[in-house]
Amino acid sequence: MEDSLVQRILERKESGNIRGLMTTKDKVDFVSNDYLGLARNETLFQLINMHVGQAEQVNKNGSSGSRLLSGNSVAYELLEKYLAEVFISDSTLVFNSGYQANLAIVSSVPKKGDTILYDQLSHICLKEGAWLSKADSVMFAHNDLADLERKLKNAIGEKYVIIEAIYSMDGDYAPLHEMVSLCKKHDAKIILDEAHSTGVHGDEIHEGNGWAIEQKLQEDIFARVYTFGKGMGVHGACIAGSQVLKDYLVNFARPFIYTTALPLHSLVSIDQSFRYLAKHGDVKGQLNELINHFKVELKRTLVSQGEYYYLGSDTAIQPVIIPGNDRIKLIAAALHTEGFDIRPILSPTVKKNTERLRISLHVYNTKNEITRMLETLNRLL
């Protein structure tokens, strides 16, 4: 058996896309998803620990079981009630991760005889959910309304359109208003993954409650999936939707039913992260200022050089395309040597010849760091 595993690893090495774990120290962070700096926020850290210490709950360290056994608690139920207010929904159901939440809803809600239509650039957890479902699954071209409509016309049964608010590799938005109109026309339900918009988009009341609410479209979307391990700086996720949807997932979503519940510390962390952001919404403005600075400096420093090009993004995710796994790894390594932590995104994670540097911006990055990084990248290209 191990000979077979070794052979597959060697094949991946020969193709130039072998992966490995690494740690970094004293590098400028342009890689993490901690867009608002909440994962390293000392005040939030103190608030979480204080409220964990004050909580009246027997199991302080672990949950002791799945939520349908011993893992449910008053803390869980209060958190879900609060999150329902934040996300302006009838109910929410908390999951251990965004991957688990997406897998749960897409695999369990569409049934045999239905059709799942997912965007070409959807995260793998959404695609795997579709493949695990007994429904037919159909891919449509990225953000291509015409292609989606053609496939909606041929879809059978209940139709579910799977999209993301912000796509993690291109850093672009779904055309949400147009998607909503098209799905209404064809009586299709939208499942929206708000992983990279949670925290950085939302209304002015709760802050950070996502792109759909900022666009005032939450009532037109069947289910919204929010992830807390990116912009919110903690861990976990939830699905926001109707009470009927929540009841259904509790009964039929296997990733929920058979998973040990989150510990108290995670529940308090989610709660305190949203309460902190509600009082410090100005950090979103700080992030937007740095995004604008990046775009100005990129135009000044990074001249288009044929095969190297910039996709263009208004989000904290700024991809620079540098084709070839070997080439992109060499440039990322050189940037690392220069003090910048930027990781290469290799094929097959992205399409061959669209390998890239996925540059992530954060409120703790300085304008000087952004300028120096782009000048260094221009020199390396």
C-alpha cells in the first residue's frame, strides 16, 4: 500500500505541484485570511477569555459529544439566537467549519430528481457536496449568466444554484442582483457561500453580516453560509435560513449529526468576535483604504509583462497570475527571502497556466509594506 502512496507523491513532485507544511516567523503577512486582524487582536482575546471564565457550563474544555447527544448547551442556543439577529434570518445552525457547513447543506437538501448548478470556481467543499448528493450536478461558467440560464432551462426537479459572494482565488464578486433575478425567473433556489465576505461586508447595525445583507438581498436567498475563521478571526461557521431548513439539517445533514460539537471556548469566541466588530466597524474602512492603496501602487510598479498579469479585484484578495508551477514557486520563495509571506497557488488547485500569487491584504499591513512588496515583485518579474 505504501508503495502506491509513494508513487502518487512522486508523480505530484514530477508535475511540480507537491505540497508541504511550513511555518513562518518575522515575515510580513500577505497570505492569511485574517483580513480585519481579529485573529491577533489582543482586546478580543481578553474578552473571549473573560467570558469563557464567567460561563456557567459544566463542560469548559470539550463539548463531550455531538449536539444530538451530550454536546448541545444553553451557550449554543443563545449563540444561534444572536446570530439569527446578526444575519437577519429566522434561524441559524452552527457548524464546526465552513467546509462542513457547505458539505452538509449541498449534500443533504437537494434530492434525487433535483438539479444542482454550481459555479465553475466554487470551493471544493461545495463541489464535493454536489457530488455526494443524489441530485444531478451541473457546472456553469464562472459568473456567466447566459451559461447559467441555458443550463437552468434544461434542469429538472427543484433547482439549486450554488455561488459564492467573493471567490477565493480570483477575488471577484458574484453578480448577486442579476443572479437573484435569473433564479426567480426559473424558480431556482440560491445557496450562497459568504466565506470571504463575512466580517468585511454587511450593514451598519451589526457589521460584518455579509454581502447579501449589504446588497439587501437576504430575503431572496434560500440559504447563506457564513464562515468565522477568516474575517472574523475565530473558528466555526453557520447556515442562516428558515426554521424549517434548520430542522431539516438537524435531521438529515450527516456532517452535523455525526460531528462532535464545538467546545465552549469556540462558541464564546464567535459571540465576542461579532460583538467586538459591532463596536469597531471602522476597521472595514481601514481595510478598504489599503485595498485602494494596493491598486494605485500596483498600477505604478507592476507593468504588464506579457504572460504575467493582474486579474483586478476590489477585495482584500489580489491575485497576480504567473503561469507555471515551477515559476510561481521560485518567485514566492524569492519574496519569502525578501521578508514577505506570500504563497503560490498551484495547478490543479487553479487551472493550468493560471497559477498565481494570491496576495491577501489586512488592516495590520502598512502602506509602506504594500509598496515595498510590489516593488520587489516587479524586480523579480
